Amino acid sequence: MGPAIEAEHLEKIEKHNELARKEGADVLVDRFELDDDEIPDGHEDGHWVGPFAYEIEYDTDLRCLKEECFGPHVALLEYSGDIEDAVEIHNDTPYGLAGAIISEDYRQINYFRDRAEIGLAYANLPCIGAEVQLPFGGVKKSGNGYPSAREAIEAVTERTAWTMNNSKDIEMAQGLSADILTRDD
């Protein structure tokens, strides 16, 4: 929930919601338009959008599950109960930015960690992708590498190694020394 970058993005999200309906979604929440009191004061002219959540029977050919909406659009899918089946469904998309598993079974958590095709993985946490110290990026069509905030800054920064001697004598690094002759010698 929150702002979209531009009006065209709102249109894309709304079309994606309509696509889910056309493909047989059982809509649970449709709050595309937020109430006025849900929009922060001073930001009424923004491009605000609310959540859309639905249940749908899994089918590998559903466009609403294969195309990226990049909005508050959530599909709930039933699976057989096997972690293998859940991960297979999870991986059956051309995207892989982030994902999470909620489980008390560490075998399931480890299976998800080792086999889910994603750039950011979480166990028993929401996947918000806000950890600036961690590499950020997805797999497949999601993201463009794995830079953390620090790595992104370093990518556009030129470094210079600088060593300064405050002694009146010329001393070399690592405790080495040299006799330096001057013209007067």
C-alpha cells in the first residue's frame, strides 16, 4: 500500500488486478482506491493505491502469476502441503526478487533457503528488502545484481591510497628504511 511512481503505474496495477479477475481469481480484498483519511496530509495529489488480494487455483499458464505487477497485488495459492510443491510453484515465475517462508520446521526452512530462486530470502519474517547492509537484487528478471548500499557507493567512487610521513626523516612503510642522499652529500 502506498504511492506509485506515476499515474501510468497506477493504470498498470489496475490492469493487473483486472487480469486476475478475468483469470478466475476469488477476490478477497480490493481497495485499489484508498479513502481520503488514509493518504498523508500534504500528499493528496500523489498516486496512491491500496491492496488487492485474491485466491486462485494454481495454473502455470496464468498471466496474473507470471507477469510482474510491482504493486500491492497478492495472490494466495493452495499447494499440496509438501515444501517441494510449494517451492516448485514459487520458482515457476520469471521473477525472483524476494520471498519468505513461515514455518516451525527447520527442514522446510532449509529446503526453501537452498532451492527457492530468489535474491532476498527470509524465514519467519516479512520480506521487505530494507536491509541496506545486505546485497540487494534478485534473480532471473528481478534486479540487476547484488550491490548493497555500501557497494553501490563504492561503485561510483574513486579511491586513492594515501600514506603520510610526519617524521623529519624519510621512513618507508613497514619499518623499512633507506639512506637518501641529497645534493649536498
